Amino acid sequence: MDDAFAAAQMNMTPHYQTVSQLMQDVDTLEVGDPNELSYDVVGELWREIQGDSNDCLSEESPHFESCFIQQARTRLKAADIIVSNHTLFFTDFYLKQKGMYGLFPEYEAVIFDEGHRIKDVFSKCFQKVGYVKEIENLFDRCLNKRSQWAKAVFEDVEADYPELPLKQAPS
Ligand code: SF4
């Protein structure tokens, strides 16, 4: 979001108006869901600003306290019973299998409704699908140093191999 706002301030994004509006409205949202907004946020922009476990800084994030994802995790931790859809359940399962933070706290028992759908949802969660647009977005983010991770990698490579003719894209 910070990167999107910085780009918006420099009028470098076609979504300038929406990002500016979002920055004004973000404190009024309860859970950070696009359904809480009275206007549309195009998918391309939402993918840019939404939380992402791949580049989440967790406690090191300057927005950790106000982060909707972290707040949701805290609420889930305090819950005795969590009602989830299959997709979220298996996303949590998948993340934990990969050694990442899951969405849900540890649980003792699970009751499945609509059990006949489990096979399909499970397959979808574990299949690997690559969308050209997502790969392009990832590439753009690296080039534009839009994630802390990409920035850190770039700086490390630059420091370790000063002889390489690296060029940083304008950020
Ligand atoms: S805690 Fe992670 S997901 Fe939340 S704002 Fe920070 S980097 Fe984004």
C-alpha cells in the first residue's frame, strides 16, 4: 500500500484517484475488505495492495499493529469456534505445510460440512497454476523494488558484486 501510495503521489499510476481515496478511507474500514468500500477497486490494484504472506514483514512491518490481517489473526486466536469455508481451511493447511504462518490458530477438531466438495477444493489449493499477468506483476515489483524482499535482494547483490552493471528501475 505504501508503494502504491508513493506511486500515486507522483501520479505514476492509472489508479491515482482510487489510491488517494483508499488512503483517506482506510481507517474507517473494519476488516479491510473491498466489500466495505462504496466504490470499486480494480483487481490489478487490489492485488498490488493486498496483504501477501510472501512478502509480509510480520512484526517488522511498520503497520503491524494496524494491519487488518494481523488483527484478524488476533481475533481468530481468541475464538473457541471458527466457522470457515473449505477454501480458507485448506489455504491454512497449505501454508502450514509449507512452514509458513497459517491463517488459523492450532485446532483440536474439525467438522466438515459438504464433505463431497473437499476433494475438489483440496486439489485446487495444492495445484500449481501460473498466470502470465501475475508473473508480469511479480517481475514489475522486483524491477520497481516494490517489495522489501526485492529491495533487500537487490542491495545484497549490489553490495556483494559491485562489478555487476546492475541498474535500478526508477521507483
Ligand atoms: S503485517 Fe504484513 S500483511 Fe500486514 S501490513 Fe505489514 S507487511 Fe502487510
